[in-house]
Amino acid sequence: MSDSKPNIVALMERLAKAIVEAPDEVFVEPFEENGQTVVELEVAESDVGRVIGRHGRTARSLRTIMNAAALRTHKRYQLEIVE
């Protein structure tokens, strides 16, 4: 990511596709809500457990990476995993 503002949606899509077994069924949709950008991550039903991880560790890690990348944008982001 060479430009000054990272593309959070593309980052989340790329990370999710690396985790799941069905990368062609990964859909990332951003929308604005209450002054922040909500990033919805939808994966195949069989891959939901992979994205969430044991005790939510993978989901927490994805959120941490997203928030770290978002620091440069000065915007708030929230990751929602659609089941």
C-alpha cells in the first residue's frame, strides 16, 4: 500500500480470502453508520468458524489490523462478520 490512505475494504478482503477455504465466496461491503464506516465481511457458511477463530481470536486480530491501518485515515471502522 504505497498511497497515504490505506484501502481498508481491500485489506479486509485480502486477509479474509487468505484465511478461508472458499475465497470466491468472500464479500466485503462497507457502509456508513453513526459517523463510522462499518465493514461487513461475509464468507461461506463453512468458513465462518475459520474467520471467527477459537474464542474469537482471529476476528479480534482482523479488527486489530483494520484499526491499525485505519489510524492514517483518521476515521473509525467497525468489522462485522455476517453469519
